[in-house]
Amino acid sequence: MSANGFVPSCDSKEMPAINKSTEGCEEYNTVPLNGSQIQPNGKCSSSIITSNAGDDVSIPLVVGDERLAPAQDLWSTASDKAVKLRMETSGPGSEPSMTIHQMFKATVEKYGDFPALREKRNGMWVTLTFKEYYQNSRAAAKSFLKLGLKRFHGVGILGFNSPEWFIADVGCILAGGLATGIYTTNSPEACQYVAENCEANVLVVENHKQLIKILQIRDQLPHLKAIVQYKGDLEQKLADVFTWAEFMKMGKDVPDAELDAVIDSLKSNQCCTLIYTSGTTGNPKGVMLSHDNITWTASAAGAMTRQRMGGEAVVSYLPLSHVAAQMSDMWICMRFAATTNFAEPDALKGSLGNTLKEVRPTSFLGVPRVWEKMQEAMKAVGAKSSMMKKKIGDWAKGVGLTSSYSAMNGDSSVPWGFTMANNLVYKNVRKALGLDRCRACFTGAAPITKDTLEYFMSLYIPIFELYGMSESSGPHTLSWIQDYRIMSCGKVMIGCKTKLDKEDADGNGEICFWGRHVFMGYLNMLEKTEEALDAEGWLHSGDLGKHDNNGFLYITGRIKEIIITAGGENIPPVPTEDAIKEEVSIISNAMLVGDKKKFLSMLLTLKCNVDENGEPTDELTPLAVEFCRQHGVTASKVSEIINKKEPAIYKGIQEGMDRVNARATSNAQRVQKWTILSRDFSVSGGELGPTMKLKRPVVTKMYQDEINKFYGE
């Protein structure tokens, strides 16, 4: 056992070779997709859309005994109560259910020696195989039992992505607890709420910084029995506070039979994980996910995206307390024996690019802000290129955009010059980004602009949109190679259904979900659960959307975000916000305001560099500086533009606003006033959530004075 408490299999600077195993999953039993509910032209035969992913898609199964506890209802708010599964009678959605342990064990038996978790220590990559990952998870489970973890009580995990995070999470589940991620940006008070709500017996923290938060609230957590710190040494010895190495040894005397008895008692329709919502409009809600929610969704999403058993590699850097990262980095990887490579803690502050180039993942999930930052960085490099390189780049981008649109529309032909453009530009860009082995790039968790999508399409890097929520265990719709449309979030996942509730004349309605991925309920929140799940068991997303004739789903707004003007007009803010960011390249963030007002206004921020802690600085980005130079302004700081109210910059923004207003469908949808804020939005500042999603209520409260000035209040 190493100083960190688990046994690595090898140290290497090189990425292990990706095994060329079966393209599909032939050694697993499969169920073919039943497309009978979709007409040949792809149109849905009713208002309910079922999967239209193609008849060659199937969900790989692990054959084993089905573990179900007796249940009468589709939902519950009690952590110890089982629920009925939304099981189909045949085809996708009818597969036998399984627990996390069954899924893990099946992978270990066939792929035990394959690399599972890779982390960089002292400049060297250290690997855990699936067999070692499983053994360490069992050891952690025994230690949790030793510490007195009670059934259906929480283990809160507070820290950056690492092997220890995964092992603590899986170990908690094997020991019968509720694995609970806590955002690293949470205040001590927010940590207290989550820990108290899930009745946490143990809290696992990354380092001294996170430990201090918990020590501040420890006396207010009656269920807490121990704290474990998984990185670094403890600065002082405290009662019931342990290092990771101490923790991993703690359960060595717990008999295997005792742990196995707990594992054998686990039921697939019982809760095993809690995902807490961001809590922008009130207290965070604990989304209860069952074993089946996780294992079935991992199988279905992996089948739809053609995961190759033992042949995939991902980079883990998004917050694991968010469902998207958990499903992508933990569960799909466990299900399909993929390798999870952990980024450095400062990934979003600059080191992610280096990790991508070292790992060269086979798929990559980035929230929109990550793709936007890549776009800005590449544009900044391009601005410094010679005139000849710029001309070649512009020509190649034109060819790439045409080729990407052709491929999207099912046309396999490419325009003249594609091969040359690929060799001169696209291949080099992919290699420079670390995406040269990447079969698919994904985005989700927040809206992405058409400008960003088309920019990457011009480099022949299509980005596939996903859509879902914590309450759907992650994905509900998926885009995939040769089955996507720009600005669409794809088609419903195999075995699931979509219903648009209260459709208007244009086909817009509230998006409702049905399937094995729909959550169990919110922990101890009856009223909120009944708001989310209707009497028939459909999950109401709160999002507005519509389908095209081919079953692709488009998000058109969010019910709670809709601005209703004093004149009674309903206006979704995102399209207008995206439009101004596309029109004016110096704009970083935009937020439309005007609820119950006579006209619309907008808060704007400028693109600026961030410091080593991820905090926005006063320094403009190279792209923003270039915008200034193009308008004859020498400013290099946000404050210089605001203090001088630089006429040329303000005029440039107003001209962009005028172009957006010219496309508005009515007078009420035009933006009448705007202002530039002195500081860009950020996670640390509170304006953005962990996945960079805009927290509108928070921004409204923070900048109420500026908003009042728009309306003379």
C-alpha cells in the first residue's frame, strides 16, 4: 500500500495503448432497438416521442439475477424506500435491472487488468486497474462500516476529481450508504445544509482548505462520526479526523463476509446516490438516484454513443458533484471498461490543454464556456499569424464548414480541397488541442451559441449537444455522429420517451421525460417532488422545447426564466443573449432583464483574463484587445473602457445591439438600454454555477442598483 492508501499498478509517462477490442459489445447479450413506434419518415405517430436512434442500436446487458425490493409507487421522498421502475414490457427499457456492484463486478471479471483510473503524481502517470479499483473500493467500504456508516446515511465528498473521490463514492455505495458530492465552491453554511440533509455519517474532504470549512460546522452535524482528508498531511491531529492512508487501513479487520452481506442486501430500485441541485432559487434539492437509474442509464447512453468495451479514454475535470461528470467519468467508464484520466486541480485555470494533449481522449465533454475559451484562445493565436497563414486558415474554415454541414445532412461527399485543408489545418488543430483520437466532442449543462458550434464545425470538429438534468440521471437526449442537427440537443435516448406538455401553435411545450433514468424523488421534499413528477409519473423539466419532423429536440426557453413584460409578452432571454455575444466579439456574458417592466435591458461584461485562482481580472483578453484596436482604441483594461466610456467601443456595442434588435419579431423583444459591468461573471463571484450556467436570481440581486437605473427606480 502506498502513502496515499491504494496500490498503483504502474508508473508511466506514456498513455497505455487503447485496446482494439470489439467495436460493439458482442460478448454481452443485447436487445435490439424496437423502432416500431416511429414511422418510416421519422415522424412520431403521437405527441410522445420515443427513440429514433436507428435499428442497429442496442443496449448491452450484464446477465445476472434481478434485484428488486417490493415497491408500490414510482416515487418516494424517503431514502430507505424502494420505488417501482418505469420498465417497458419489451425492447429497450425492459432489460433486467442491476446494482452498481453487479455492474462493477461484471467489468472486473472481463477487464480486470485494463487501466481504470489514471492520475499524475510528481510528473508521472500512476494507474489503477479495474481489479485494483474494485479492491480499493471494497477496502473503503469496510472502513466506512468500521466508522459506523448506517444504511441510507450519507457520505459527503468535498474535493477535486481524483481516484480517492471515485473510491470513496463507490465504497460508500457498497457499504449501503448514500454517496453525496458537495461542490468545492460551497460555503461552510452550504456544506452544512447538504451534510445535515443527507444525515452524513462521514465527510471526505480533499485538503486542509476544505477541512477548515467542515471543522467550522462540525458541532452542528449530529450524525457526523468522522472526517477523512484524502490529499496531503493533516496540519494537526484532531479527534476522528483521518488521513486517507489511515482510513484505508481502518477496515482491514472487517470480515469479507460482513461486507458481502451488505452488498447482497442492496436492491437496484433503492437509493444509492444523491445529487444536489445548485439551489439558485432556494435550498438545494437532494436528487435521489437508484442503482437502476445509474446502471441502466450508463448502458443506454453508452450503447447510443457506440462505446467500445475496453477501448475508451476520458479526461475527468468537471465537478463530480454534478450529474454530467458522474455519468460520463464514473458510471459509463465503469460500465464499458474505459480509462478515466484525472486532470490537475487547476484544469479550468489553464492546465486542461496540457492534460488533453497527454491523454488524447477518445471522447471529450466540455460545458459551453470551455468550448468558448478554446475558441477565444485559437482566435487570439490566429490574429497573430502571418497574412498567408490567415488566408489559408480562412479558406480551410470555409471548406470545413461546408463539409460539416454536408456530413450533418447525411451527404458523404466533400468539396474540392477538403483533403488539402484536412492535412494543412484540421489535423494540426486536432493535434494541438489533444483531440486527434477523439471520436466525439460533446457539450451540455448550459446553452451554447451557434457561433461557437459553427467555429468548430469550420475546423471539422462537430460538437454534439446533450440534454438532461440531475433528475434524469444525466442524459435524456443525445446527438451522435451522422445523427445530429446544429442547435438541437439530439434525439431521445433509447428506451425513453419525450412528451411536450401544453403545446402552443408553434409546437412549443414543456419537455417531459419518461424512462428508467427518471429519478426516485427529492429527499425529504414532498411538495417539490410532486411539482416535478405528475400523477402519471412523467418528469416535468421546466424547459420549453419543440421537435422537428425527424425527432430532433430543440430547447426554446425555460419556464422559470421567461421574462414577462409589463405588456404581457413572454420572452425567452437566451436567444437574445446569445445573439449579442455573436454580434460583438468583446462581450463575455450578457443577461437580459425586464420582467414586469415596459421594456428590455441588458447587463454586459467584457472578455478579460483570469488570475491563477480563476478570478476575473481587469486585463482584457487578446481577442478583446484586438476588438479595441479594430475600433481605434488603445485600451487594454476593462476599467479604461468603462471610466472613459470609450465612444468607439460603446458605439460598436450599440451597433451590434441594433443588428440584434433589427431581427426581433416584435417591438417588445428589442433591447432598449444596456450597461457594462466592471467585473466579468465567475463561479467564485457567485454569478455562475459549477458548470458555468448563469444564476439569474443571484445576478439580479447583485446588480439591482444597475437594473433600477434602467427604469429610473
